[in-house]
Amino acid sequence: MQDPLSSTFAALADPTRRAILARLALGETSVTELAQPFRMSMPAVSKHLKVLERAGLIARGREAQWRPCRLQAGPLRKAAGWIEEYRRFWSDQVDALERYLDRMDGRKEDLEYDRTNRRPGDEEPSPVLRDPRKPKAGSPQTSAGRTGNPTQMKRKIQ
């Protein structure tokens, strides 16, 4: 036998059952009305309702020919409480990401505009952000290339 929380999450795992719960959130309704939007047989809908009922998410009644279903909020509250415990973790992680991005934004202020790159048709040079700690393209430090081509390096030395 599954614990109640596992039963709740197992029942919520199916999109059809989530759609049934969404409809029941609007109010009590009959099994026939619940089945209408789905392309499945009544026995298939009944199986979904049994899963929801076993998880304690719905209650089914019987009034003559009418079999109303209604939402039971208790298990959903317990699941929401369990999720809420982990929201603190997510929140901490999002806060850490936000602090990191703020630091990265601070670094943007240190970058210079390199106006050497032009696009065809540009009247003025296109501003390209460049990290001032890296050498400019075409400078003696980078013109031999990073491949370490010995022929190019010899020419530079001579």
C-alpha cells in the first residue's frame, strides 16, 4: 500500500485525471458530465475516477440515478505543503542566480566598445563589446594565431 502523498502524486501524474480535478474545482458534477470532454469509454473514465477516489482526491456519492463527484482538498493541501518545503530550496537557488547575474552585469561596465568591426552598409562602426583584459584582434600577441604555426612565428621573429 502506498503512502497518501505518493498516491496523490501518482493520481496527479495523468493529464486526464488532472483535467477531471480541474472540472471538479468548479463544483460538484456527475460522472456522465465528467466523461463528456474525453474520447474514452465510460469504464475508462470510471477507472480514472477510482484512482482519484483511492488517493482521496474526490468523493463520489449516489442520489438515485445521479452519481455526483466532488473535489476533496485535503490531499492537495498535503501535496502543496510538501512542495512548499522545496520551494525554499528553489528560491535560494534563484536568489543565488540573481546575485551571480548582478555581478555579471557589473562586469559589463568594465567592457569597452571595440569599433573596429564594420558591417557592410554601416555608416558608423558597429559597437562590439570587448573584454579589455583580452588582446585586440590583430595585435602582436594574437596575429600569429593560437595554432602555434611555426612558419608564421618564424616570420614574426625575423
